Amino acid sequence: MLEAVQYSATGSKRRSKFALPAADYDGTVNEASLHASVRAYLNNQRQGTHKTKTRAEVSGGTSKPWRQKGTGRARAGTIRAAQWRGGGVVFGPRPRSYRTDIPRKMRQLARRSALNARAREDALLVIEPLTFDAPKTAKLAQVLANVGVIDRKVLLLTDGTNSAVYLSGRNMPGVQVLPYAEAAAYHILWSDVVVVEENVFGPAGEAGEAPADADAPKAATAVKKAATKTARKPAAKKVTKKVTKKAAKKAVKKAAKKVAKKAAKKTTAKKATKKKGGK
């Protein structure tokens, strides 16, 4: 189980450590998913509006600058050719989209891997919820100085949107404030230290203990599975009854057809023997 150093809202260090939830912080780091996530994030930041003009788009005359032969100079057909000053560009960049998509589960795995990497390096710190009455950069800077991370790149993850904290850190060059749910793997890897508000992890017990609701999702899924099984049983019984009734009806019809065929054959055979005897 990974643990993080815990601080108060003013930046004073606590003696006990905060136990991170084992469901997300298991210590595993998948480097392949991190690479794919960072690459996709950087590609998606590109606008793709770069463009150069070809020889068909630059300004210039369409006639030959001089006659083909007799001048001693190289032949030329237009002053808009690529080798001329002011001519068109060959194979230059054109406007296009750099959009790169990755699977949702890979993106989630990369985010967990980045958080686990910072937690293993003791670069993930937990702090009490920051309550600012108004945006104040000096107040946030003092808190980070008390924590000891003012001279490093800090990613501050809040519990939901906190406009006062966001505006307080907006003009600090080495500080980025984001809601915990919106932080991508790139943001986490960009920072040297990740400071997370403890409300993000839900209601936790004493430091050093896992959160009480860690197994709640598993219990809920187990209850759902049991309910679906009990609901399926009577439906399955009804289906089996219907199937058996249909099968019985089909069997009776087949037996009746066979008996009718046999009786018809016997009657035809008797008629044939009578005709022979009469002759």
C-alpha cells in the first residue's frame, strides 16, 4: 500500500501519513500507455494551420522570362518555379488535422500509471482542502513555500473546480491548478510534485488505514449479479415450459401423420388384392 505525506491547509507537515486507496494506487506503471497518452495529448494541441504556397498560388507572370534558345542561360518557363526567388514551395506543409485518439481504457491506465510513478517517488503530497475567500497569489505562494515546493513545478489538484485557488495560481509560472478529474497523464508527468486535496479520495479513516469505501464497488457489483441471477431463474423456467409444450405438440403431430400413412398403405394394398382376385 502506497502512502503520501500529509499537510494541513497552511502547509504544516503532519506526523502521520495518508494511505492512498489501493484500487488506483497499486504501484504499477505502464510505460507504453504513458508514451501513447503523452503523444496523443501533444498531437491534439496542434492546430494544423501551417501552409506554404505552391507555384500555382504565388504571384508572378505566366509567360516565359526569355526565349528557349540562344540566350546562353538555362531554359525557364515561369518565374514562379521553386528555384526562383519568390517562387512556390515544393512539398511544403499543408493544413491538416493532427487528431490522435487512443482507447479510453489506455488513457485511464496512463493516468493511473503517472500517479503511481509520482507516489512511488514520494512526489505525491496530500493537503487539506484549500478554502480561499478571494483569489490571492501571495497566500497560495506562502502555502507552497511552507510545504517546500515553491521552487519546483507543482501540479495542484483540487476537489472539483475551485475558482479562487485557480485564479491564485494562474500567474505563477511553475504552478498549474486543475480539478483532479481533469488531470491527464501529460500534466502529471510535466510536474515535479503533485499536491492533491484529501477530499479527492473520499471519506478516509485515520492515516495509515485504507478508505472505508474501498470495497464498496465490489460489493455493489456482487449484489447486482445476485439480483440478476434470481430474476433470470423464473424467466428461464417459463421458457423451458414453453419449449417442452411445443416439443410435445410436434411429437404428437408426427405420430399421427405416421399412423395415417400406414393406414392409407394398408387400404391401397387391400384394394389391389381384390382387383386381382376378381379378374
